[in-house]
Amino acid sequence: MAEKILLIDNSESHARALKLYLERSRLSVLIASSSGEMEKQFEKRDFDILLVDPFFQGGDISAVIEKFKAVNPMVQVIVFCEKKHIDKAMDNLGSVAINFLERPVNSKALDLAVVHAKRCISNERRLANYSQRLSDLQNAQALYHQLFNESPCYISVQNRDLRITAANTLFQRDFGKQIGGHCYEIYKHRESPCPDCPVVQTFEDGKSRNTEEIVTSISGKQYNVLTQTAPIIDDNGEITQVMEMSTNITQIRQLQDHLSSLGLMLGSMSHGVKGMLTALDGGIYQMESGMKKNDPERTEKAFELIKQMADRIKKMVLEILYYAKSRELQYESVGSVEMFNTVISTITNLAANNNVAIKTQIPQNLGEIEIDPNWVQSALVNLAENAVDACRYDNDKDKDSHQVEFSMWEEKDAAGEKICISICDNGMGMDQETREKMFTLFFTSKGSQGTGLGLFIANRVIKQHGGSISVKSSPGKGTCFELWLPRKRSDVSMVEKSIESLHKTKNCSTEGVMIKETIMDSGLNDASYH
């Protein structure tokens, strides 16, 4: 693009001579030899070079130059004047002019000054382009940061050491601002990387990975997350970091768990109903046979069997109704010690078969407690069986002997009297990740040998009685469960509160309790529910 020159000179004839010379170099030149012409040219505002006499009598040349630069900052200024006025011109215009030429103007000096002006204009244009691109880049970067921080999923960036180098706002809110921490420590409270880590796999082959995980927030809440990884590549094509994006799907999984538990309940019920119907057919056959043979004893036994099966079917139907809506605990006053001894006797053979010693510290004067004995005993049996299982030789080979200790005592506080129970073993123990997930529905550390129902149900049963349960454990050092149950039932039972909350929030986290009861009523072995 040919640069345009505005030549400002008191001498119109001198200006025309310079114009003819410059036009031979294919430059566009206009002349302003009066203030009127200068104002007229100023309105065009499309000049690239000002070739000016600093002592122009048509106005203050400094103000003129400032005015031109205000509308076109890229305008380059070349000054020409008599030699004796050069110093004064430099004093006045040294900060804005790029060249000062003596008058009469030397052609070579003028050529070089114009070339210099062209280069300055080109550099200014490039700089303006770079500035615009930089501004666009900064805007894009600001947009990226906004999208990164405000994304509704958890986003973290990890290096090859699996240390977090960046995290968005949601991640920092739920998992903390621990930049530099290992992802497996922050997400899962592990001491070593997760098996089949998707981030490690993405570093290895550059491919995105999808996994589903259970993670624990700084508040202790657990979330089901669907995780996807993506490589971050530098200019050399090397994977320097991996971005991990996790979407919280906890509510979806809760709904699926509810549907799964419903299916599990119906499946187990179908087996129970099938067995009861078979027994009912047998009872009817025996009754018919006894009546035909006039055998009162046979008839009476058949009648009792039919009555028993009818009662069980009735109870199972009621359980379905209780599962669909609220169900009150069936409270009874039972002896605390007798109830606990029944639990211990239930697992005595299991412990003996696995060479696990049983120790007890149970006083004999703890009185009675108001509970639903069936539910509480079922919960305690689950905990006791897990304790024995943790001591089995094939699970814990590092110790010469194993034992499970049962303790019971009484405590009093502002809330009233409590019966406290502890079940402690010296088995294989649990790491923090397992401890945090152990009461989650369908979570099991036993692979195909466990269903993930037992501890979930035990926890729910204790809480619905208004009690609480805690666990202390570390790998290789055993596990200790401690339970607190109020001696007297509350005015409003915990199950009623739980069901009321369930209906209000549509949270499906209490369904496991009814699964357990239904399975027990179906005649299945309770020992299988871990």
C-alpha cells in the first residue's frame, strides 16, 4: 500500500518541487501552504507521513501534529528547516519527529527519511496487529478461565507424578485447594495410586479414558462420579499434563440403587414365595390324605403347616406394603445381655471353624432395652460375621492367632441412658478408602463373595433405632465397631423420621433395610449378607 504524504510548507513553490520529486517514487503527496488548506486536508484524516516546516506560519505546528496523531497514531513526522533552526526544531519536536532535514533538502537524506518512515509505519501496523491478537488471546484466556472455573463438573489437571497443578472452583469447594497434592490422596484418601488409573493410561498412549469412581469430599460426603481424561500436549507434541473431568452422578446412582434393590427384593421374594407355595401344596395334600384316611393327627399337622405358610405369605405381602410406604419398628422390651448373647452364640460355630477365639466382657446387670430385636440382632450378626471373616487365615496370614472380643456397657448423658456395644477383631483391618465406603449400598471389598448389603443394612438399622455406629480400623491392625442404642425408644422413632425425610426429598438411601428383612423372611441364610 502506497503511503500518503501531507507536505506542510509556507513556500508553495518549494512544496511543489518536493511533491514532484516524491511522486517519482510513486508516493501520493498533497500540499498545505495555508491554515485553510491544512484544515481542509485534516478532515481527510488518511495521511501516513507529515513532511512539515516547524516554523509554518499558518498555525502552531506542534498542535497540528498532536491533532493528526490523535486521529491517526501511526502518522510519522519528518521535519525540514534551515540549518540554523535545526536545534530549536529538535527542542520543540524531538519527541514526535523521526527525522530532521536541512533546507534545502538533500535528495538522498529525503529518500532515507521516507524509507525510515515507511518502516516505522509497517512496524506500527504489525505492533497494532499483535496487540489486537494479544487482546483477543487475553479475552480467549479469560473466557477459558471462566469456563474452566464455572464448569458444573469437577476439573483437575495432573502432571506425571499425579500431582494436581490446577483445579476449578467446584473441585476446590468440595475437595479443597491443595494444589500439588496427589489426586489419589485428595479424591480417595489412598496412600498409593489407584489400580488402572485412567490418568496414567492417558499419559501412556494419549487416549481419553472413561471410568466411574466413588470419591470422598473434604466434608466426608461420598459422590458417584463419571470421570473422563484428556491429554494436554505442548508445542513439541509431548503430553505434559492430563485433564480429568468428573461429573457427579450420585442422584442417578441412588435411583438405580433403588431400582436394583427393588429388583433384588422381588427376586429374593419370588424364591421365598415359590418355596412357601410348594410347602402349602404339600400341606393341602397331607390334609386331603388325612381326611380321606380319617387320620386326625395327620390332618392336624397338615392344618398347622397350611396355617404357618399362610401366615408367612401374609407377612411377606405386608412387607411389600411396608417397603412401599412407612413401616414402624416392632419395639419390644428385651434383656440386653440375653439379646447380645444370642448374637454371640449365632457365630460361635463359624468362629470355631476358622480358629478364631471369642472373648467377652459383658456384665450381667444391664437390664432391658426397647428395640426391634429381630432387626437389631440381624445387624449385630452381620457385624460379628464380618469380624470373624476378617480373621480368617486366608484373609490375614500375618498373625499366629486371631480373636474377636465382644463388650457391652451402659452410659448416661443428657439424652438419657444408652447401651453400648463393641465388636473388635485383630484381623486384616481396612484402609481409609474402605472405611469411608463400607456403609454404602452394594459396596463390598469381598468381590463375588459379598453382596454389599450387610453393613449398609446394619448401619441403617442402628440409626433407625436412634442410635449411632462408628468404626476404627487400619490395615493389618484389626477393626473395632462401636454402637450406641438408647435404652428407651423415642417418642417419634427414627424410622418414621427417616421415611418422612425420604418422601420429602425423594432420596432413595433407606431401601436396604427392607431388603434385609424381606430376604430373612424368605428363609435365606443371613450369613451370606456381607
